[in-house]
Amino acid sequence: MIVDTNLASLVFGSPPDSDFVPVVEWLTRKDGCLVYGGRLVDELWRIESARRFVRTLQQAGRANLIDRAEVEVEEINVKRANLCQSNDLHVIALALVSGARTLCSRDAALHKDFKNPKLISKPRGSVYQNAGHQRLLRHTSSCRRGKKK
């Protein structure tokens, strides 16, 4: 799973917003894995609760830091494709490099990009926005879970 900065304080807050309790439980008590890297690291690190939570997940082996250079190269490719409606090319690039296909976000333009099969496919992306989306808390065959890159 990728958590967009616009929800980081609600997901990683203490306590988390009720819509994101299932995300926190999946990440901490079940077999969830957070993927982060590139510019998203810089954005998340500006939020104290996110920084602490991600570090805790990393120490527990439940967060996968993707190499910044890999994400930046892919971001250039995404920009060249000129298909994004959002300004979050780094999130799309992170999904492509990591294989993560679940995004936690409330950014409508990013949702369109993440679900656009011309950008993300095999498998397609899905977007978690509230507790009704618990079925999305699962791993996909494309995710590089546990691989250190």
C-alpha cells in the first residue's frame, strides 16, 4: 500500500481516523506492507506522526523503502508519457517501481491516474478512501513485498 501525503495525518495519527483503523490494523497486526520512496519520503517526513509510524513499520519489517533513484527514473518516464491529470507523478512512479497497487488517498485527480490502465496495469490500481474499502487491503502479485531495493 502507498499512503498519499494528503491522508498521512489521518492514517498515522494517534489515534487514526476511524476510516483508516483497518489500514493501521492491516499494516501492524496482519500481513500489510507500506511502500514508500522518492519524493513521497520527503513529504511524509514533514509530518511527525507519519515519520514515527513509518519508522516503526520499517523496524518491524512492514515497510519497504524503494530506492530514490529508481523512482526518479520512472517519474521521468511517467512525465514523458503525458498521461497524468494529477501533479503526483512521483506516486505513480512509486507504484510502477514497487508493484504496489493499492493507494490510500482522497486526491480525485490522483485517483484517476492510479486507476488509469494506460498508467498502471497488470494488475490495475485501486484506491482506499474509507473503512468500506477494507476488501482492498490485500497483496497483489506485482508487489515487491519484502524485497530490499
